Amino acid sequence: MKTVIAVLVLAAASGAALANPPAPSGHPPMGAADMSKSTAPLTQTGKVVSVLDAKQFTYLEVKNGGKTRWVVSPAIAAKAGDTVHYANGQVMTKFHSKLLNRDFTDVLFTTHAVVGK
């Protein structure tokens, strides 16, 4: 009987892990809330230089005020030349994305970004 219970517990845990895939290594923790519905104020604006799609996240190389930086947000449809508005977030320096197999000098992780005019 203990074996059956152990198997059921493992099956349930495995199913939960598949339903909620992990964020990229080093990504700030995210709660159960749907980040695409974030109401964080969009205080930053920039012009998209390049885009890297990484499953549920979008890496945006954004030029803002003469500076260029990488902004990582929940997946959005953006292309080079778009204007993007995004909320402040956590900056991580010397960030390595295992998913992209790429190193970044620094990235800003935001909970909310939108393409706009």
C-alpha cells in the first residue's frame, strides 16, 4: 500500500512540474500570477534593436536614451524597429541563459512589456 501511495505522489508531482515549466536559469522567481496581466506601470520606453524568443520569454535588445540593454519579459510579439514600453524590474549582471546558451553583460527582467507607438 505504501508503494502505491508513493507512486501516486510522484505522479502528481511530475504532472505539476510539466504543467508549470521552470523559468530560465537565474530568472527572478515568479508567482502563480499570470505575468501577462501585470499592472506594473510602464515607466520605460525604447526602440527594439533585436529580438530573441525563448519559449515563454522574449529577450528584447532595447535602445533607450543612447544606451542599449537587454530586457526580458513574458513572451510578446515584437520586431526590430518597434517601440516597446516596459515596467522597471530586476537587473541581473553577468547573466547566462542556458536556454539560449548565451552570456549577457546585464539584463533587466520585467513583468510587463507592450509594443506601442
